[in-house]
Amino acid sequence: MIELEDLAKHFGDVKAVDGITLTVPKGEFFCVLGPNAAGKTTTIKLMVGLIRPDRGAARVAGYDIQAQPLEARARLAYVPDFPFLYDKLTPWEFLRFTGQLFRMPDRRIEEVASDLVPRFNLEPWLHKPIESLSHGTRQRVAIASALLHDPEVFVIDEPMVGLDPHHARVVKDTLRERARRGMTVFLSTHQTSVAQELADRVGIIHRGKLVAVGTAAELHARAGTDGALERAFLAITEGEQETVPETVG
């Protein structure tokens, strides 16, 4: 469902993404971990078509994100770590706007929103300007809006930023439920506990390269560790840090 083939992006001498190849099948919950400036966000931006690769290709649901952007994006949802929302709209207006972008009939928008709005506890804020909302509430609006058109592939960058424990649990449960129903989830996080709890497989990106991929058990076996996934992550990336970072994103 997601195919990355020798994906690379350089910014001058900086190798932000350095030849990543990865396949994430339909219905898999895939988490990518990495130190700061490892290349996670740049990889995601290449995957969803926000920037062009210097080399390689990214395909979503079989469609090349550069050659067939409309077909790919119709099947894709993307929530960045700090999503852009139209501040003068209300959450309800933003939900309707998002649904209309995906050519959803108004009746269908209302039907799906009737489940998402209470699930994400948006009722008290539904008709207030987005500019008046907290970061956590804005994040919930962005996630609910992204789920509205029932995407085949859901890409989210650091979803727990600004969420309290209750709403973090709602997001985790909702994404796991959707994955069980066949939605492919690609989640970037720096929290190893989130990856350990949610992921079917985990990828570790370091210095622009995908240095390890596998289940938690497989990563522990490679690293010679056990227990918390953090131990395997630290063992795999140990000794590779540099004083001057070689990657961004």
C-alpha cells in the first residue's frame, strides 16, 4: 500500500534521506522511530508529495505520488506534527470543507462526522473559531478531518504532541481500529513506548538511512536486548551520532 523505492533527498551537502526502500502492506500499522534530525519528517514529506525526491519514487495505493498525485492523494490522509487549519473557520466548517475537497456528499459528511465529533470530544468546540482552540484541540480537529473520507493510507507525524492522556488514548484506539479494518497507518514518533504499543512493525531511521525494520521481537533479537523497545532502539543507533548532524527533518 506504501512503496518507497531508493528514495533520496539532499539539501546541499546534507543527506536528509539517503536511499530508503520500504514496503508497508495494506492494513499494517507501521511506526518509524529516529533521533532528532534523522530524516523522518523529510521521508514523510517525500511520501505525501510535498517535496520532490532527488532520486527514487514513492507510491501510495499503487499510484506514484509525483506522476499521479491526484489519484494518490484521493486515497491518502496526512496530518503533520503542527497541522495548518483555517483559523477563522469553526471545526464544523473545517470538517465540511475537508469533506467537500474529497467530493463527499453533505449527507455523508454529516453521517461520518456524527461518529468522529463525539469520539474526539469536539462537541464543546464545534462552532467556535479554530483560532480560539488549544493546540491539543486543534490536533484533534485535524485528525478527525483527515479520517473523514475513510482514507486507505493514513500518514501522521508525531500525533501525541499536545494531547492529554485521555485524548492520546482515543487517537491510539481509533488508529488501531482503522488498521484492523484495512487502513494502512504510517506513524512517525520519537516515543518508543508508542511504537511498542501500537506497531505491527517498526522502522528505525538514522542519518537518513533506514537502518532496521522489524517487529519489536525482531529488533530485540538484532540488538541482543529485551524488555522495553527503547533498549533495542538505543543499541541499534548507539555510536552513530555525530557532533555535526548530517541530516535534517
